[in-house]
Amino acid sequence: MIRRARVLVLSLVVGLAGCGKSSNVTAPPNAPAQWTRASGISGNVNCTAIAVSGSTFLGGTVGAGVFRSTDGGPTWARFGTGPMSSENVPALAAIGTTLLAGSTTTGVWKYPL
């Protein structure tokens, strides 16, 4: 706990040291960002969890298991097979080469990334 507190304090000090220096601030682009619908997920699927492993994004859903994007988000496909393919997945964690998925009914599962 003490180590976390020291890291937080150091982060705050370093962050505050740069405040007020206009050379450290960059302006956003003139055109506002726009949301675009991702492809590969049919119907109305609710996403309840997101995990990231490198450039791979994983999304846990309500009743549709886990979906994966390997291109930064524009396209998605169902990830994995078996009992998790139709589960409610409100919790995901990517640890090394393993995905941990928490289901609301059948517990915690792991799957290789």
C-alpha cells in the first residue's frame, strides 16, 4: 500500500510539474471525432466488459459470450467456442496469453489468446 501511495504521489508531482507550460499542451484536431458502428456483431448485443491484450480488444456480452477485434475495434468476431459462447460475461481480464472470463452463471473460465 505504501508503494502505491508513493507512486501516486510521484505521478502527481511529475504531472503537476508540467502544468502551465503551453509547450506541453497540444490542441485537438479541428474536425470532431465521430462514433462509427463496429461490424461483425449481428443484432443488438450489449457489451458489459472490455479487456485489451496488445492490439487485440475483447468484449464480454450479455448472452452472446465473448467477441474479439484484432484490428483495433472496427471489426469483431465471436471468440472461442463451447460453454462460454452464449454466456453473460460481465468480467474479462487478459493476463499474458490467457483470457479470464467471469460468467454470471457458470463461474470463471480461461481461454488461450
